[in-house]
Amino acid sequence: MKLIICLSILLFFIQLNNCQSLPDNGILYQSFLNWMDNYEITYQSNEIQKKFDNWKTNLLQIVELNTCNYFPEVIYTNQVESNPGQNTPKFELNKYSDLNEIEFQGKYCGADPTMELPSKDSGLSGGAIAGIVIGVVAGVLILGAAGFLIYTKKKDGNLNNIKLKVFPKKGH
């Protein structure tokens, strides 16, 4: 079974490299079915087209990334593999290849796909705005109290009688 899968993938990439164009959906769909068999994945009939489209998009991104990094082959793996002595990554199909980014994040990263990410220039946070409002209100109250005291002392004519108590230094 694995030999058939490897041969179909090899033929797929030979055709992809020779033609420099996208293989027809029949070849891609057969590769998708082989991938499903390899990972023992099944779908309901109403979701198979969406999963195939996701898989095809991911496959083409993998081919593009590996071509840019001079690794044009895509292989199946159930393990994480490294490329000893090489500084470039090698991208491969895996059991998550039928998920788009939002589905993967929602299912495996704990992200809520309905939540929007905050924009980078969203301005001040709610706490910062509350702190500014409280500071302004406190400043206005202090200035108002000081103005009221000065006004009442001036009205009474006792503005010159405001004295500050000065404490002498100890030891003198």
C-alpha cells in the first residue's frame, strides 16, 4: 500500500516539475484519497469537497515552500523528522493537511475561530483610559478645592493670614 502511495506521489511530482502547471483535479483527487487511506481518515459526503480543497491548497503551499528551499518532494510522515546538516526546512504532508489555518487553530491551539484578533494600532486599553479619566477627575477636584479655599479666604480678606507651619530641625 505504501509503495502505491509513494509511486502515485512520485508520478504527481514528476508531472508537476515537467509541466510547470497544476495537475488536473483527477490526479490530485486520487492523491488525496491515497492520503486519506494512509492516515485512515474518513469524511461525510457533504464535507469531502471542502477537505479536498483545503488539502490541495496546503499541498501546493508545501510544494512552493520546498521548491523555494530546493526541496521539491512531499512525503508522508507520522513522525517529526529533521534534516541533519541542512539549514533549510523540509515541509511535508501530515494528518492535519486537510485543515485550513482557522480550523487548525480552533481544534488544536485552543483558539476561538469566531474571535477577531485585536489590531496592532488599537490605541489605549480600557484600563489606561480609566486611569486617565480618574486622574483628570482627581486633578479637577484638587484644583476646584484649592480655588474654593483661595476664593473664600480672599472674600473674607484673610488671604494674607494664611500661614504655613514650619517645623524646626531636630537638634537645634
